[in-house]
Amino acid sequence: MRILVVEDDPAIAETVRRVLLAEGWVVETVADGLDGREEAATGGYDAVVLDIMLPGLSGYEVVRGLRADGVWTPILMLTAKDGEYDQADAFDLGADDYLTKPFSPVVLVARLRAIVRRSAPERPTVLSAGTLTLDPAAHVAHRGDAELALTRREFALLEFLMRNKGTAVTKAQIVESVWDVNYAGDENVVEVYISYLRKRIDAPFGCASIVTVRGVGYRLDG
């Protein structure tokens, strides 16, 4: 799944990011309400984790604006405000769930899975490229009828490639989305994981869906 985290506390944002990355999900973070609303409206996310007390626009204003614009991406409010009226306001404005800080990582992940699952009838749930399919919510991928055994990082990489099917993406774009914008390691780690992924999804089936685009990066063909 692809999750947007809107949180201005760097420590909390990093904690949430690590928890979600550990699930094999693709995570983007922004630190203020204005950027959060813009990114949520245009980024194609499966869910948004949204603080209430934010610079620029409050979380309430972000929810109100997104719903007014017809953006129905599931939103989980993650906030220190624990009053019943705070929660009622969030739900009245269009939030899908509400979790107070400090929070349990296990509960956060479970709540996100639940709100994405509830929204499934209103959005495409399965990505496809030829005989390759990937269900972000169920965290399963298949080549035809065969289920693919993927690590969390391999799954996240495949999801990113499938969301950008037919488009050449650079190593930098892959690292930023599948690893992290703050990743300081060698970008050649992408080559290693592309090799792993080819051995999982292509080689056993006589396919060559991941194409190396010389001078650019990689492209997943359908």
C-alpha cells in the first residue's frame, strides 16, 4: 500500500514511517497541512495518516477540504487530542478513524488495513501487469495462479513499479519511494533488489517484465 503521513513532529513522523515501511508499504511524509492537502489530493495514496495540530492548515481543515473536493482517500487521524468532541469533529468532517498518541504500532497498522479494506469497493484494489497481479491491501502478489514469495522490500519495490507501469523510473525515484528520502546509502542497492525481484517474478515463468532502460533506470511492462 502507499501511505501519506502528515505530521510536523519529526520524531513521531519517523516512528510512523518506520512502522509502515516494516509492513512493506510505500510511505511519503510531509510536515504541514498545506502540503498535506495538496499531496493527498494528487498523490494516489491508499490512506492518509493525519495529525490535527499542524502548521499551515489544521488536520480538520485538511479533511474538510479534501472531502469538499471529492477526494475520498481513507484518513486516519493520529493526534494527541483525545477529547470525545475532538473525535466527533473529525468524524463529522469526514475522517475514517481516530487514534490517539501515544499509539500502538500494531493497532496503527491494523486500523490502516481496516479503513483501506472498507474503502475497497470505491477504488481499484488489485494492480496488474500482464499475468502479474498485486493486491496492496491483502499484501499478496501472483504470477498467473502462482503466489509469489516476496520479502517486504521486494513487495514494496514491485508495488512501486506496478503503480508506474509502462513508465521508466530512475534509481533515485525508487530509493525515495521504496526506501526513504533520507536514505544515505548507495543507490546501487536498487540493482540488487531488481535482480532479486526478477528471480522471483520473471525467471521461473519465462518472463521478462522488468526492463532496464539504459541511462534512465527501469520499467515494468504489462
